[in-house]
Amino acid sequence: MSSPSANPVGVGVLGARGRMGAEAVRAVDEAPDLELVAAVTREDGLDGLLDAGARVAVELTHPDSAMDNIRFCVQHGIHVVVGTSGLGPAEHDAIRALLAEHPGVGVLIAPNFGIGAVLSMKFAEIAARYFDSAEIVELHHPRKADAPSGTAARTAQVIGQARADAGLDDMPDATTKELDGARGADVDGVHVHSVRMAGLVAHQEVLFGADGESLTIRHDSYDRRSFMPGVLLAVREVGSRPGLTVGLDELMGL
Amino acid sequence: MSSPSANPVGVGVLGARGRMGAEAVRAVDEAPDLELVAAVTREDGLDGLLDAGARVAVELTHPDSAMDNIRFCVQHGIHVVVGTSGLGPAEHDAIRALLAEHPGVGVLIAPNFGIGAVLSMKFAEIAARYFDSAEIVELHHPRKADAPSGTAARTAQVIGQARADAGLDDMPDATTKELDGARGADVDGVHVHSVRMAGLVAHQEVLFGADGESLTIRHDSYDRRSFMPGVLLAVREVGSRPGLTVGLDELMGL
Amino acid sequence: MSSPSANPVGVGVLGARGRMGAEAVRAVDEAPDLELVAAVTREDGLDGLLDAGARVAVELTHPDSAMDNIRFCVQHGIHVVVGTSGLGPAEHDAIRALLAEHPGVGVLIAPNFGIGAVLSMKFAEIAARYFDSAEIVELHHPRKADAPSGTAARTAQVIGQARADAGLDDMPDATTKELDGARGADVDGVHVHSVRMAGLVAHQEVLFGADGESLTIRHDSYDRRSFMPGVLLAVREVGSRPGLTVGLDELMGL
Amino acid sequence: MSSPSANPVGVGVLGARGRMGAEAVRAVDEAPDLELVAAVTREDGLDGLLDAGARVAVELTHPDSAMDNIRFCVQHGIHVVVGTSGLGPAEHDAIRALLAEHPGVGVLIAPNFGIGAVLSMKFAEIAARYFDSAEIVELHHPRKADAPSGTAARTAQVIGQARADAGLDDMPDATTKELDGARGADVDGVHVHSVRMAGLVAHQEVLFGADGESLTIRHDSYDRRSFMPGVLLAVREVGSRPGLTVGLDELMGL
């Protein structure tokens, strides 16, 4: 898809031995326009990034170490793509303050690198205002502890907000006799149903209905590798986006 | 599918102006091997069946009148196909006693004339013992009062029974943090989820999962006409099945 | 959704006895912010629109009469929503020329009033560049003469164009031994599969796949009523959009 | 599901280093009622089976060696479960002749160990006679060489045969204007559509339609592990089925 460039971008991966990190190491290594210059593990110091001339770092370590790593990189002019979870508004503000002192450096935080998941949520947000009804069915492997999934809950919130912004009425629902739980969980007025089955991985259907028609957006995720196109997109784009960017959808022009 | 026969079977429809009845009148009328000899409404007496020489009656009136109609028909040697809901074990016993006095007459009671629905339930029953997990998602128009649907509840019971008979363990489920209702209603150990949406009619998915695979049986019902093939099958077969038959699956050799 | 306004917009429907026209008459009649002032059939003259004070006309007659009707309306300062098929670039140019002489009048031509269908196509266009593979499965009733459907063919073209614009490689496909037709029809490099079945109405799945994930956009259309929200949206918006607008997606801000 | 028994059955796996073989080794090893007594590779001789006291052998080597291995086992009174492909009617006859000399020994040949796939095909066979229309959509990863898949072709044949046996008419299809390939491949009168996409594994939908309803049987296979329950079922049952058994459905009572 991309032709090898004369000067591939040097990339360092932090947390190179974690599950996401190992995939990222491989993905960067295989990308012809990128060069893996450092695969940093817990035992290594960050100076390796400098020695190797990394222009972009991919932070995939741990909530405890993420902020220190980001600070180090920004202070040394290295752009950072952050996939570590657990950074909230306070951390975002701290990063913005830091970046204000280092104009030209970019940090991109992605709560979800799955391009399919990001598209699903965006499409759900766009469609929400045009349908009388919206519900979500998410289906996962039976080892999952939380129901509904975080993605389903966020999608429901996005739909609820879009409906409110458009001034829509409540969804039609004549249920008067319900066996406890049959109609699912209520997240901001959107019913969410969680299936847990052996054999499944991670799947989500967002269903919209209006008189005489329905629209379904289904996302199936089978493998951690599905996050890598999103990681690579972020690595390629972060250098041209000084300051803090939150969410892959920003890069995708959605 | 069927060639016109020299002597088409004379059929009377009771409740001919109801929604199901009107469809049945049309369906019998269009079947080349059947002849519609009486379309009986509330105002008519049942004697019209005798005058017209009906060999089979289709009872589609009302729980209040069904038993009287069945009794009249059996006593006059007319086979009966019953689609009226609300007949339970007591009524079944009464009909059996009546039929014992009228050998050669057949009565068929079908809780559901939908061939697709009957097949779905049978397939679910067969598959249940082979999978670690089973759940049901049923989706209906938003004017429906009960959740889950009767068909979904019965399907769950059938699955639960088949699992118990096979000595299966509980389904795997590591959910520890659930938003109320997310995991659906529990019917005999089977989770059932009910979606209510504008634009939908009547749909059901039975999902089975085991390590590395899943099997889904989906039934979509768009129209009352979908019950007519089942009605016609029953009309054609009831005459060769003396005594009481409950369920279309018996006729289908399932 | 909308509150009755003091001065509802007067709307005339042309082709009021056709299948779409009859639905449009009903939909306008039921909308609290619109007033049905004329239901024009073939026998009526167009002057009735003037007498009734129509501010918007909905043209749903026939390709043969559509241009004359549009001309009449525009010349009399009536905005027009056009659902009649068969108007091509030449007709669009003629309408633009006409509108240039009547500034302030708007004409909106919608090849498809189905909001779900318009969203599906837009989502397909957005997603296309992010996935290695894309195919379409469309499913229709068995009385349909053409395969693939016009909507599926247009969706395939949109996807093919988006892939070309993004510089994507050909889709991966190792098929070397194909039973004739198994891989479907090729529309601009996108494989399209057409299912024709009793019981179905009009359905379409656009499937996208990349390493480890897939995204599916499914649209089910059960009834002509599903076009009415799009018609009403167009009627409400056309007055504030002087000149020619082609496609509902323009109004939807997509 | 099964409680550890006092005397677990001794099982030897032939082809223990192949992909299926390695999974079978693991599956037998983990089953409490079975004991893995020999994992035989190409370099080993078969005498190891005898030394280890294997009562059942699982043949997963290669078409070239399968018959020799089966002969050796039967002559030594070891039951055999055969997953190797490529054995046809001639080999079946040879095995029957051999078994006639060794009464009490059982051989089970399974073209497909996937319980979900076996159920899908059986359900398709049962349903076929009750619907006007039937089509198959199968979806696989893009490295697959043949289209349609062998399973889809066999399913279509089974449906075609069931329709012929029931005397059904041709399926309704008014297509007069078809872009080449749009309507799929014709296998015994059943249209089969093959999707090839990055991200997918092995999936199949069998669709049935009649007036007002449709029934869909979908099977998703994500992993070779999905074959292991079928392998274990065969290992447990083969000892009580002297002679040749072909097909897992026999054991499943379908």
C-alpha cells in the first residue's frame, strides 16, 4: 500500500514484550515506510530511544509508567503515540501543558486503535438522529468480567447524546410484562444486551430501526492484529499534528 | 407443488373474518387439492359445515368458542385443525376422551403454524447438547407487550431441558460486574435478550457456541401469510391421523 | 419530533394515486408542520397547485411528465422534490438553466429517499479506504428482474472509487479454481452477490475485512413507508436550498 | 461433562506432529476419560501402539499412508477414527472387507469433525423440502483456492436432492438481466455465493425462504480446535460400533 521511502521514520516501541507491544514491534518492522529502531522493555532505559534516533515512540507499557515515558519523549522532541489505557482528563491537561513548552511535538492518545471499532462508533453517532429506535447487542467470549463491554457502553452514550441533541422523543416500547433483564441494560436510554459464549471473540451489533426499515452496523474483532493498522496510521500521522490529539477518528477525518 | 386431484378435500374455515381466518380462507381457496366449502363467521351456525359437506374444519375463532366448535365437528365426523390459542392440558384431555368415542376422526392442535418457527425450535433442541453455550436474541416490533416472546421462552425451555438430559455443566460465564439487565433474562439457565425496534416484525436468533465455533439459527417472520403452508399441511394430514395430535412437528416427521 | 407550527407549509403531491404518491399523500397529511393542499392525479391540471397555494410540490409521476411538471412549478415559484427516476445529466442541466432564471426556487432530486440506504452508501464510502477487502451481498424477493440491484451496483462503484482515490492495491484473492459465478459479479473491482428468495423484500450487506476484523453494514427495507421520512425531510428543506440539489445526503449533512 | 473413569481408554494419535494431530494430542490428553498412550510421528513405527496398549487410534497422517495404518490397527484389534481426507468408495470397500475378517473392530471415517458443520448440513437437509427458495453464502479467508468451498458444494447437493425427493418445483427467480456471476454458481439447482475477505476464517450461511418468512442457518468456524469435540466423540463411540461407519452424523443420532 505504501512505497518504501528514502528515509523511513525511526520508531521505538515501549513495552515491547507485552501482548500489544509485541504485535506493534512486528507491525512496525514489516512496514516499508517505517524503521523499528528500538524495542524497549522494562529493564531497558529510555536513553536507547535517543541513541537510536527515534522520531516517534509508541507507548504501550502501563498506566504507572506511561506519564513518565511521555514526558521523557516530549522533552527530547520525540512524538508519542499512546495506547496505554487509564489516562484521564487530568493526565490530558498535564500533557497539554507539557506540549505548550515543546511546540512542534505531537502526542496522540487512542482509547481504541481498532479502525473498525472507531468507524462503528462514528457511524452510530451519525445514524442515531435518523431512527426512532436504537439498541446494541454485544457478544464476547465467556471469560469477560464486565457486561456490557466498555465499547458498547460508550457507543450507547454517543447514541443517547446524538438523540438528545436532535431532540428525539423516547424510543417506542410497549413492553408491560417483562421477565427481569429481558430488555437489557439501560445506558442513557439505549438498551444494551450482552451475550457471553464459548467460541466467540469480540463482536458488536448496533441496530437502528424506523418505520419499514432497519440499519445494522456490525463489527467483528478476531485478533489483536486488528489494532495494528490503527497503530501504524497514528505513527505516520502524529509527527504532522503538534499538540495533543485524542482519538483515532481525528486522524481518520471522521 | 401439488397436482389438482379428482376429488378435492372439502374444507370449512371457522372464524373466517378474523385476521388468521381471512388468510386461511384465501389459502384454502388457492390450493388446487382443497376446496373451500364454508367460510363460517360468528353469525353463522355450524350446520353450514354439514350442508357443505366439509371433511376438515379449521378452527380459528376464540378460546371461548373453540371447545364447542371442536365438539360439534368431531361428533359429526369432521376432522379439525385447531389454531386457536389457549387450549391447555385439561382441554387436551377432554378432546382425547371425545375422540375415543369417535374413532377415525382426527384433531390437530398447533401452537404455532409457522414451519420456520417449528424447524427453528427442533433444530435448537437437537443442537443444544453439543455446545457449551446457548443464548437467544429475539427482536420484535415495539408494540409487543411481553418480553421475552412466548416462542423465545419456549425455545429456551427446550434448550434447558436438552442440556439437562445430556448432563451438561452450567454454561461458562465469568461476568462479575454487570449493569442491571445486561445479561438478559434467565429462562431455565438460558439467557434470553429481547430487542424492541420500530421497523421490525418478528425475528429470533438462537446462538450456540463451543471452543472455536458458533452455530446460529435465525428465523425471520414478516407476514401472517407465513403460517399458511403450515395450515395447509395440517389440513392435508389431519384426516389420516385419527386421535389427537399436538404440534406441527409431528406431521413434519421431526 | 416537530411541533405544529402556526403556518404549516402547503404541499402538493403530483402522482397522488401511484404507490409512492399514495404513501406521500398520507405522510404529508400526518405531518403536523405540513399541510396537504393538493393531491394531483393524471386527470387533474396543475393549476390546482396554484389555487391551493402550494409552496412545495412532490413530483412522483412518470419520467415522461416529470420535466413538464418541474418546469411549471419552478416558473410559478413552487419548490419541487423529485422522486421520479430516469432524470440524467441532461435533465439536470436543463433544470439548472431554468432555476438560474428563478433565483430563490429550489429543486431537490433524490435517486433514493431511503435514509437507511443513503446512510449505508455513505458509510461504505467512508470505510472503503480502511480495509483490504470489500464485497457486497444483496438479497431481494424473487420477482426482481435485475441482478445486482441498482443500489448494490452504485455502492460497489462508490467503494471502487474510494479505494482508487486512496491508492489501495487489489483485494487479496487466491481463488484459482472457481465454479462459474461463485465469486459473484465484478463491479469496479468489487465482488457483488445477488440472492433471490421467496419471503425476502430488499436487503443489502456491505462487508469489509482487514487482518483480524470485519465490519458489516446491513440495510433491511421492508416497506415503501420507509421512504417517507426522506420525502418529508426533503419537503422541509427544499425551500431553504435555492438551485438544484441532487441526493438526500446533501440535506443530511453527510 | 464426563467424569474420570477408573479405566480410561488408551488412545494413540498417528500424525501427531501435523496441525490436526497436534490438536488431537492435546485434546485426548486433557480428556479425563481418555489416556494418551502414544503420539506417533512419521519416524516412529506403529509397534508403539501395541506396546502402549492403545485401544483406539486416531489416523491423521496422509492419504498415502492412511490405508496401511488402518490395516495395521484393524489386524491388531485396535479401533480407528480416520480424519485423513481422500478416502473414497474403493477404500471404503477395502476397509469393509478387512473388517469382515475382524468382527468386533470398528472404523469410523469422518469427512468433517466439526459438529457445527455436521449439524448445519443435517438441518439444511431437513429444512429443504419446506421452503420455496434456498441459497448458500459461504465466506472464507482470501488464501482459499477453491470457490465454492467443499462444504458449501456438498450442502447444496444435499439440498438439491431433498428438494427433488420432495417433488418441489424450481425455485422462483425472475432474473432476466444479470451481470455475469451476480447470481452465483449453480450446484444442483442451488445458487452458491463465495465471499473471500481478509479477516475472515470460515463461515457459511444457508438461507431458506417461503412466503412471509426466512430461515437462516449460520456456522462460524474460527479455529481448528472446533474439530476436537467431534474427534473425542468419535474416539469414545468407535469401540461400540463394529464395522465401518462413515460420517459423524451417524454417531450423533441425526
